[in-house]
Amino acid sequence: MSKRTLGVALLVAIAAVLGVLAGNRLLGPSTSNNARWPATQAVTLLPTPRPLPAFSLRQSDGTQLTQGELRGHWTLAFLGFTYCPDVCPTTLAQLAQAQKQWAALADSVRPRVLLVSVDPERDSPIRVGEYAHAFHRDTLAATADIPALEDFARAMSLVFIKVPGEHFKDNPQDYSMDHSAQLIVLDPQARMAGLIQPPFNPQAIAADMLALTQASK
């Protein structure tokens, strides 16, 4: 099996697992999972938030991003890379539309967007930060070495894999990264509380994050 075939198979497997969970109502209607939270349009809430193992990513400003940095906010986290031809820039542009809708909220509670680059070979923390900030100045951006990224992704049931291009043997930079496209919703305790499946609706995402933020007060 080629690396590209393996990557596609892994992504399909994750999507299938999520589909089974949804079908079994383990992710079921957001209105019945937790009476504390409002009904949501785009966000599918887990019955019980999933604590994440400790992680440490390098942010674009050189500081470490840990669970503590994310507490107090609802966060939308997703995987990507700056050489991504379509999915990543489209997602960032859509999320920038959503971010405009909650810009009036106080910084202490305003929802956050976190892009985690899975291509540390080409994406330095500074590069991924500049890339993300070109879409919206408030977007957090980080990366890490591959083992740390694998642990971070696995904790949220996400996957990624390096896919060599046609000329990879002669040009080691000729590769892409296949990765999960879901947005992971982290609650103010930095736990995995839900997810958003593509295609994304910026208006629905903004409405959900505003409602969840209000309900957290």
C-alpha cells in the first residue's frame, strides 16, 4: 500500500468511526447530551467532554501552548499546513468570517481559533503564525515535532500523514500532508467537547460559539 493510499485509508477510517458514533447517538443531538448547553447548528457535542493528555506546542511568538493557555475560552482547533493548496486556506477564510461575529466579546471570554501545523519540516512557528494571521489577527498558530503532533492529533481522533510527490526522490520538498479536516471544539476547561464536520457554515459556527460562550458564564 502506497503512503498516499494509507493516508486516505486512515482519513476514511476516522470519518467512518465518527459516522458510527453519530449513528449510535453517542454524539447524538446536542440538545440531549448536556442540558446545560444550548441547541447548536454546526457543533456536535460529545455526551461527556473528553480530557486531553498534557501537550505542549510551540506558538508563533516563541511561547509554549499548553492546556492552561486555552482555559477560559471555547476553542476551535484544527490541523493544517501553510503549503496546503485548498482546504486550509478555505477553512481559515471561513473561520475569519465567524471570528468577526464574536469580535465584540471581551478578550477574556472570546472564542479562539487554533491552527496546528502538521508540517514542522517547512512550517516554523513564525511562518505558521504569519500565515494564520493573514486571515485573522486573533488566530492562534502553533506546531511541534512530529511525535508531539501525533500525540496531540491522536488525543482528538485526528490523523495526518506525509505524502511524497512524484519528484520526491530528487526534491525532498516535493510532498504534501494529508490530514483530518474536522474542527475540534474545546470547552473552557480545554477538554474535547465536540466537533464540526465540513462543509463549514461560518454563520452557524459563529452562532454556536456565541451561544456556548454565553451559556458558560
